[in-house]
Amino acid sequence: MRTIEPTRITTNDTVEWTRTFSDYPADEWTLQYRYRGPGEGFNIDATQNADVPAKFDVVIDPADTEDVDTAGTYTWEAWVTNIADNTIQKLAIPAGCVQIFLGFEADETAAVETRSKAKIMLDAIDAALLAFANSDILEYEITTPAGNRRVKRSDKTALISERKYWAGIVTNEIAREGAKNGKPLMNNIYMKVYDA
């Protein structure tokens, strides 16, 4: 079993780890992890390990994350409560971050958004540029993670500049994901380039 807090969690999955805090034996203290982020947060209560008094067993069950409706980076903190006098304190260990991904139920068939926010933005800009090329309409509304935005035909130069920015972010995301899967970090990545 892992002995450190996870850095990736998928909702509706079970995640387990153990953690030892020698200054807070589990027969004198209770331990709780608190997760907060862009969506609904949640708390996880650890249990005392049966074999080692200073060790805590932590389990995130599917029910614990069922209300999390927004993927992204969440921060966690560890808090302990003294069993004898009920005093609560945050542990001195550094708070951590975890990437939370939205899972789905076994019988769920609805579409799931798997693109990053940068890829969604890049795709929206590409759609607007395609509309510029094939239509005489002078104004468009595109939906982005930040909300709806009106783009005028005369803004094509600015839109191309913005596309280069988002394309750079997407290129880095692709490279990082490839590196995680054992691919060379400097692989050639070919992308569409638009001229103003």
C-alpha cells in the first residue's frame, strides 16, 4: 500500500494509503484530510492501523467524491483532533496538491469532456477562423471556459495571435503527456499555422 498522499484521484474510484505521524499516535489523535478546489470539496477521516499505533490508514471511497463536479487542481490539508480534550490543529506538514479527474458511473453513457481548457480554447478559435474563411458574417460568438465572447471579422489578426498563444500551451501539454508515457520530450509536433 502506498505511504504518501496521492497526486491524482479519479472520482468514483477507491484510493488507499497509509501515513505515519510519530508525534500523533492514532490511539490519542484522529486524522482528517480536507480537500478544497474549484468544485465541491470533501473531507476524509483516517482510521487507526491495527498493527502500528502511530500509523493511519486512509481510504477514499467512491461515495466520498460523488459530489465533486469539477475537475482540476485541489489542495489538501491534514488536520488532527486530540481524542482526550477534542482540540483540533492543522499538521505542520506542507499542504499538498492533487489533480482530480471526473470518473463516471458504470451505467453512465453521456459524453465526457476530456480536453484541457487550453485545448477547448484552441478548438473554439479554430472554429472561428474556419467561419471567417467560409462566411461573410462579420461577427461571431464563441464559447470558452471563461464564458461567451464576441469576435468580429476585423479581429482576425488578434484571433490568430491568440491562437498561437493557446497552441503553445497545448503543444506543451502534449509533450508532457508523451513524456509520462515514455516518449521523448522533444518529439516533433506538427500544428496548423494561420497567416493574417
